[in-house]
Amino acid sequence: MLLAVANPEGRGYSFAIRHTRKKGANMIEIRHKDTGDVLETLEAETFVGADLREMRLNGANFRGADLSGANLELSDLIEADLSGATLRNAVLLGAHLNRANLAGADLTRARLGSEHPSRSAMLSGADLSSVNLEGADLRNAEIRQANLQGANLSGADLRGTDFYGSNLCHVTARKALFIRANLRETNLCGADLRDSHLNDANLVRASMHEADLSSVHQGGFTVINLANMEGADLRGANLRNVSAQDTNMRNADLRDADFSEAVLGGAILRRANVANADFNGVELASVTMEFANFSKARNAVIPAYKKNLR
């Protein structure tokens, strides 16, 4: 049986799976997305739970395939087409997925990360738009300059993950762990980061316009302690009840941001633009605020000895 679709770009046919029989055994041929060349042959009836470790699958067509529970550890999947594929609980430790297309794929609880960076997956330049990575392990993964627009990262373990220059606009990342993650120059506009942990994360020059860092639970809070947010764009961001102790927000654009009831002990807001930002209920005694011009902020109670620094 042949499962095939015409190549939408008009370059012949691309075969994701070809079922054949050899000496009574069921075989699956994995083919290249463009040429149709056979890359690997697997003795199985399905990819579910399949052992695909250490295979050379660059450019493979897995579009819409069910790879639930499959083991792709250390496999080469550079420029592979995994769009719409199901990879729930799949193992992708050490896999090379640079420039792969995973748009709309389901990677719920997939394992792509490790405490050892050398064992983590590489997804730089990959298309991960609208992908479901809920609860996935992406520790120390390399996802530089990738497209994750609209992705679901809720509950994902992203400790130490390198997202440098990636597009995370409108991601949903509730209760995600971004501890020590590199989010430098990322686009997090409209991102839902409620109840997430961004301790010690690098957010230098990140765009977080209208991002939501509040809490979905009464009494809960998002943590960004020790994060480096120098020069970040937080215009209109919701930071109600956030814990941002010792966070660096030098030169950040905080116009119209809501810091109500936030904990900013030791935070650095030197030269930040706080015009129309709301600091209702915020203790500002230990905040570094030179040249931040808090006179244009709302509900900011400035200690008398700091008023000459505004």
C-alpha cells in the first residue's frame, strides 16, 4: 500500500510511507520529500513506537505521519517535513532538526532536551509555528532564529534553552520554565507567559509588547527574578503581581505597562521609559531609577530621598 501526496510545488511526487512486503514481513519505506528517493526501510507496519534512532533522514517526508512514542534519538532530520505530524511522547534527544518544518505538529510531552546540552535537540531555523509542545522537555535545546509563532509551550521545561532571535509572538507558555533561557532579541509580542518562571533568563532587547506576565490564579505570580531585560520592549505588558527582584530593566520601554502589586526589590530601571506605567502598590525604595522620569508614571510612590533622581 502506498501513502502518497502530490508535491504542492510541482516537483513530482513525495512519498511519506510506502508499505511493501518482503519475505512475509511488512516494510515501510521512508522517502525524500522532493525526490522520492528511499532514505530508510523499516520492518514495521506503523511509525507508532518505532525505533528510528541514529538514522539519516535529512529531507524526509513525515507530513501528517503518526510518530507517537517513536524513538528518533540522534537522528538527522535536517530540512525534514514533519508538518502536521503527531510526535506525542516521542524521543528526539540529540536529533538534528535544523530548518525542519514542524508547523502544526503535536509534540506533547516529547523529549527533546537534556541536562547535558550535547544530548539536546537542534532546531535552529525550524518552522514550529502553531506546534503543540505542551509539557515537552526542551532543556538546553538549540532553537535559534526559529518560528514558533502561536506555539503552545504551556508547562514545557525550557531551562537553558537557546531561543536567540526566534519568533515567539503570541505563544501560550503558561507555567513554562524559562529559567536561564536565552531569549535575547526574541519576539514575544502578545505572548501568554502567565505563571511562568523566567529566573535568570536573558531577555536583552526582546520585544514583549502587550505580553501577559500576570497570573491566572489569585495569589499566584510570574517569576522573572535576576532576568536581564535591558532594552526590552514591554509596552502595554501585563506584569501585575510579577516577582522581578534584582531584574535588570535598564533602558527598557515600559510605557503603559501594568506593574500593580509587583515585587521589584533591587530591580534596575535606570533610564527606562515608564510613561503611563502603573506602579500601584509597588514598593520602590530599593529600585534603581535614575533618569527614569517617574513623574510620568501612574500611582508611583517615590521615597523623598529619591525624588531628585527622577
